[in-house]
Amino acid sequence: MKTALLIRNIYLEGFRNLGSFMVRNYFKGFMWFTMSMFSIVVYAFLFRVFTGFAFD
């Protein structure tokens, strides 16, 4: 019985901080993706402005 409780505690300790680790890395990746998409939009807009695109 003591062995089962020790295995249960090891299992719970292993997955206790996994959620925050996964969430933190998800938001880091999402931040880089968002910044790259925003920079592409800014580049495209500035390219159109400097090449004389008519915004009609």
C-alpha cells in the first residue's frame, strides 16, 4: 500500500507544474507568431505607401 501511495505522489508531482509550463510556452509561441504576422502587415503597408499605391 505504501508503494502505491509513493507512485501516486510521484505521478502527481510530475504533472503538477506541467500545466503552467505548457501554458507559458504556448503563449511565448503565440506571441512570436503574432509579432511576425504584425510585422508582415506593417511591411506590406509601408511597401504600398512608398511605391505610390492609390488607396481608393
